[in-house]
Amino acid sequence: MLIISYLIGSVSCGYLIAKKTRGIDIRKVGSGSTGATNTARLLGLKFFAVVLVLDALKGFFVFLLASHFLMQTWAVLLCCGAVIIGHNWPLFFAFQGGRGVATTLGVFLGIAPLPALIVFGLFLLVVIFTRYVSLGSMLGAVAIPITMLLLRFSWEYFTFGLAICLLLLWRHKPNIKRLLQGKESRLGEKIKF
């Protein structure tokens, strides 16, 4: 199940859509990420939504699959972690993927729907008011374990939420640097060729 979860995560929706619609390797433009935000820079906001939904569905599907076949909570959570790792470091695309935000959203919609909706609401507010997807993603990442703690989820879920929070923050190191330098792109800005 861990291998299957990782392989599902390795299906890079942003890469495939950019290649099919524009014939471009999205890993070689913009931030180099295959996620929804870089796809939006290349293809427009419509594709931001498409890739966001598809990447989230990967995470949610793995949760459903793991929950069906595995009984232990820790085993399901490991599979959920594996799909996020697959998205970030996909086997099929030279281990160069996205930041894991949308796939994480899909996972948490499965394992902890209420915290996921609260965090997604925070993400949307930050993006609407600042147009910085990275800032919304990082604040959402920090809110995951806090929300789970406040809603008294079990230690397994809280530990998993904290681990994913730290992973998301680590994956956003380049974004943090650009934000501090005032060079981070806002949602809706297209890549210039």
C-alpha cells in the first residue's frame, strides 16, 4: 500500500497538463514546481483550479484506498504521507514535483475534514487578500497541527499534522526567501517567455 500510495502521488498533473496543452516542461519554467501555482503562471487561473482539484483528489483517493484495506490508524497515515512524498518527489518525473499543498489538502479532507476546511478557509482568505499562494500555504501548514490540537484529535493525527506542517514549510524555503526579498510572484502573474 505504501508503494501504491507513492506511485499515485507520482502522477504529476501539472506536468502532464502543461505538456499536453503547451508542449512545455513546466519544471523548466517559473519556480520549476509542477503544482497548481506554477501551472497558473504558465497556463492561467483556470488551470490553477484544475490542477488543485486533481492533486487534491490524489490525496483523498489514497486516504480512501488505505482506509479500505488497512485497519491501523498509523498505517493509513503512513500511506497518506507516501502520496504527499510521491507528489513532491515523483518517480516518473525525475523526482521533481510540487510543494505538496493540494495533495495535503486532499489527505486532510479524508482524515480530518473539519480542520481541513478551516485551514482551507484560512488559505483562501490569505490568497484573496494578498494574492500570495505561498503565504496562504505556509500559514495553512502552521494551522494544521494547531487546529488538530484545539479540536482534540488523537496524538497520531496531531503528530502526522505536525510532520506535514514541517514538510510543507521546508518545501517552501525558496518562497520564504523570495517573500523576504519582495520578489515572490502573485497569483495571476503569467510567466514571460
